[in-house]
Amino acid sequence: MKNDTLIRKEGMEALMKKLGLVEAERFVMLIQDEPFDYTKWQENLFEDKSIETIFAEAAALRARTEKQEKAKAPSRKATTGRKPASPRKVAAARTTAPRRKVGKRSLAHA
């Protein structure tokens, strides 16, 4: 879930991209000056949609968002030039790490 700061930042970026800097700032001033009842707005937001329609739209949005995030994130292979280790190999490396003695205790190397 995005925090408030990120939502504000992305919202302003979207407004500036669509409206330009001056018009985006005018829009923000307009909505700050108007009284806005969020509860009333939310009650009417989905009144003509079924729960199945809302769920389908939410699932489609999530799929698009995940696809976009995956496209943005570079793979480990792309950044290091190596194929990422499988989870099984990572787990095996953790359990078979050599130990060294420190005093009376034994510590595993990370």
C-alpha cells in the first residue's frame, strides 16, 4: 500500500503531465477551496456496480500494476550478469555454512 506522500507525489506528477504545471496548480487550489464530503462521495461511487464488477476491475488493475512494476524492476541477471540462485541453493548455503569458534561459542558465517 502506498503512503500519503507517495500518493501526493504521483498525483501531482499525473496532473502536471496531463494539465501542465500552471493548470495543475489551479486544479489543486480549486479543490482545496471547495467543501468536499468524502463520505457522501464514497457512498455514491459504486452504487451502479455489482460486487462482481468491482472485483473484476480491481483484479485487472492489480494485474496491470504488477506487470508494470515487474517491467520497471531490473532482474538480478541484468544487473550482475549472473543468473539468480534458486531458493533451494540459497537455503542449502545457509545450512551448510562453515563454522568458526569464538571463545566457547560457535558462529556460522553469513
